[in-house]
Amino acid sequence: MNALSEQILCELRRLLSEMSDGGSVGPSVYDTARALRFHGNVTGRQDAYAWLMAQQQADGGWGSADFPLFRHAPTWAALLALQRAYPLPGAADAVQAATRFLQRQPDPYAHAVPEDAPIGAELILPQFCGEAASLLGGVAFPRHPALLPLRQACLVKLAAVVTLPSGHPLLHSWEAWGTSPTTALPDEDGSIGISPAATAAWRAHAVTQGKMPQVGRADAYLQTASRATRSGIEGVVPNVWPINVFEPCWSLYTLHLAGLFAHPALAEAVRVIVAQLDARLSGRGLGPALHFAADADDTAVALCVLRLAGRDPAVDALRHFEIGELFATFPGERNASVSTNIHALHALRLLGKPAAGTSAYVEANRNPHGLWDNEKWHVSWLYPTAHALAALAQGRPQWRDERALAALLQAQRDDGGWGAGRASTFEETAYALFALRVMDGSEEPTGRWRIAQAVARALEWMLARHAAHALPQTPLWIGKELYCPTRVVRVAELAGLWLAFRWGRRVQAEGAGAAP
């Protein structure tokens, strides 16, 4: 076997074998800033403050300029954290630059709430506005008026709740509404809603009430979550952790998209994860972490993985998220998720269940080019497009989609990669290859030749940027800000490279565009 293929498979096997540690997630500006603000000692977190300031962009904001909707929460959070850290070198200048940035930014919530708004925006952003008004006086910041009714309605409901059950979805944003530690209790991992920001806020309130045993559990959680970022800096934390269901589920699903799910070199690692998922799946479904609320998305992908592994899971775990002919990710979801319904469709088809309504919804949510770009969990259109094509083609060997193929090939950049922002990324290029693999199987020779040419260009781009054991850096997943689930992304990168490399070798051998 070629040395590159062997290296890729070896790294994939290692990544799969490591997925018992709660998950790997890149560092978060938002959560780190909130945790710093709730931490009493500025001098004890100087390295974390330095890291925070180093993430500030040249325009004064935090987050990628390619995706402005996701910059408000991290910039508000960083500004308010640094506002109390003026003794530190650079803090005052960073605050001034952030203030100018926020003053200049158009308010995306002036009249309506975007479909792909970050998690908890209706609770988090209005709270920031109030906090900034009291600290910074009459500065003309965006006020996000469209979010205010949503926040007020949520607070009215929460006012009637004494204590939310552990793992409730609203606990994930506890830092934006909680004031009494009695409204939440740490889960078995010590977290409040698998959120470092929420946990740090709860801890600060709990300290004032002397709940020391539970404070110790929260401290241990925050330390472990910090290690999951692999930053090596105490106090730098991820956007969400643990992800001990989401990480293995999505990784195995990605292997399927690349044609690697049943590869003998990965068989033992896949078997171990499948056995764990099978044991963990209950009638209520699965959430992103063991101690968090179940949702339709994680449940659907888990069902896909189990069925692909030859198991026969009950579809009932997914059905109770069904509302009419659609699936809600969580009960009470503000707007439906396209990718959740894509994954539900894929699961239903793999299980041989009727899915006409879900299929119609997925088809109806294309853009005029035949692609999917209205996604609420990932900022790139390439993610839902790759998954949708796999779901729609499931069980339909002659299925073709010329419109999507033309648009996907047209979107390839001159450098050979794909990307929704200003530059190609390894992750998004892998998704494009997964989509092309689906479409190649039913194309005529001319179409397969066009695909083969695109794959060859993508392979050249990927080979020039591949490094063994590299740590993905580009945050494209939507949480309270954009974040990077490191292993999930790395599995996608490696699977995409493996697919392109094997595809290229077969094209050379056969003189055609056949996928492996």
C-alpha cells in the first residue's frame, strides 16, 4: 500500500482510538472571555488574557471577517472581559479598538433574527447590551432589538422554573440568564449544560453562597475542558465540552461519506465505537454528550452509524422529535435545521422507513443553484450539501443531480480547493469530494471526466498543504460563535485526502473517472 494511504489510515485509527476522553475542541474566544470575567483574579490568568488579546483582528473585532454574523458575541465578551483588565499591557488599546468595531458594525438583529443566528443569541446579545450600557455609558452600540421579545419570552418561562434538570438545553446558555445557582446543578462531568461559560458563571454565583463541594466539581470540569483545547494555557476553554457522542458519531459518518467505514485497517476502532453507541442509545435518543439532552441530529447520525455497522436500531428514538413531516433538533426549536432533517432522511432511508415529507423538505431547501446554504450548525454550504446528496442518493443507485454537480464544479477555486469564505479550507474541500463521490457513481463518461479533473486539482491542493498530525485551526461550526471540533474536522480532512488520493490512482489505472 502506498505510504501516504498507510499514514492516513494510521492517523485515522489513532484519532478514533482517542475518542474516549470527552472530545477535542479548539479554543473559544467567547467562552474564554466569559470565564475570565467571572474569574476573580486578573493576575492569575495573565496568559489567558494575552491569548485573548492575540485573537483580536486588525479591525478591532474577534472572529472571522468572512462571517460577520458570528462576530458580535465573541467581540462583546472579549471587550467586557478586557475592560476589567486595564493593568495588563495592551488591554486598554484592545478595548478601544473593540469599541470602535462595535460602533461601526451594522446590526444584524435590527429588524429580524437571521435563520443561522448563533446558539443562544436571543439570550446572550441583549444581556451584553445591558452590561455594556452600565459600564461604558452612552456609547452607540448595536442594540439588537429583534432579539428582545425572544429574550423576554424565554425569561418569563424560566421565572416559573425552580431548577432545570441536568442537561437541559437552556443550561447551555445559563451565563446569559442565571443568577441563582439553585436553578442548575452540575452534571456528572461537573458542567452546567456542557458549557464552560455557563459553568464559570454558575461557579462564580455558587462561591458567594458557599456551595463548595459543587464548586470543586465545576473547577475540575473547567480544568479538564481547558485541556481539551490543547492550547496549553490555563483558563483558555472551548465553546462546548464534552462532545463524547457528537465526536464519534460524526467521525464514523464521515468515514462512510468517504467510503472508509468498512476499511479493514479501521475495523477494530470502528467496532469499539459502534458498540459504545449501541449501548448508549435509548428510546429517548442521544445528545452531543452523554449527560446532555437528546436531540434529533445526534440521534439521526447515531442511527445511521449503527445501521451502517449492520445493527438494527429502533427508529422510535428519532420519531419523538417529529413534528408533522419535519424533525425538530430540540423541542421548542426557534427554526428548523436543514442538516438535522438531512440526517433524519438518511437514517430513515437506511432503516427502510417512509420519508417522503422529509425528502420533500430537504429538496425544497436548496438555493437556485441546487445547493444547500441555509444551515444553522455549520457556516459552510459545503457541509449540508455533501450530507444532503448522500441522503438523497441513499438506496437510489441511478439518482443524478446535474444542477448540483454543475454548481459544485463551478465553485471550485482556481487553487483547486473549495471554501465559503475568502480562502479554500481543507475541511470544506473534503466535503466537496464527498459530494462528488456520490454523484460520480451515476454519471455518464463526460460527467465522470469532469469530476475526475476536479478531483485531480483538489488532490494537488491538498497534498501541498497536508502535514501528518496537523491540528485544524479554522472554526466553521456554529455554536455561540464559530468553533472547531478538532478531531471531527481532522477526520474529515484525512478522509477527504484519502478519497482523492485513491481516486486519482484509480483514474490513472483505468483512464476514467471511477471513484474507489
